[in-house]
Amino acid sequence: MHLLSSLRHPLALVFAMQGAPGNGAPPAAPLPEPSAATVAVMAAGCFSCHGPDGRSTTVIPSLAGQSEQRLLQRLQAFKSGTAPDATIMTRLIKGYDEAQIQALARWFAQVK
């Protein structure tokens, strides 16, 4: 599978944010809410599966235009491992902190 060159950097950022497994140390303090530019880069990492701007043309659900609350609930369920339909999202979302998850939910909810 060949990735579009425009997706390589956002995907590399997503995987880099996941970090290494915990070492028993207490978790670091949460980061402040990411900037709009950072959220746009994070969202671009979702486009390879969920379509351009989160508008899917496949069986993978669209993210664009869903309610912020619905997106937030789904992302939090993936992160906690309670989503009944576990997908790769369960692994991908672990690299995001709560502020980033909220920012992504807000970003996709605003896409019309």
C-alpha cells in the first residue's frame, strides 16, 4: 500500500504522539488545548480512512458534521476500550490526551 505524500506527515505525527509504553511513572500533566493548526494536522491523519475532511465514501463512517457530543463519546469509548466495535481506532486514539480528543470532536462537528 502506498500512502499519498500529503498523508505521510500527518500519519507520522499521529504515530509519534502515541509514544512508548508507560514505565510506571505517573502520567504527565495534560497538555493545553491544541491550536487550530495543530488540530487541522491531527484531523488530516483521519482522512486516509474517513475520507477528505472526514467525509467518507466507504463503509467507514463519516466524521464530518456529526454532533460534537456524539464524536466525543465515540472517541472516549475507543480510548477506554469500551467501544463494542473495536477497530484500529482503539489503538490510534490512545496517543491523544483529553484536550486533543475534545478538539478533534469539535473540529469534525464544525465541518459541514
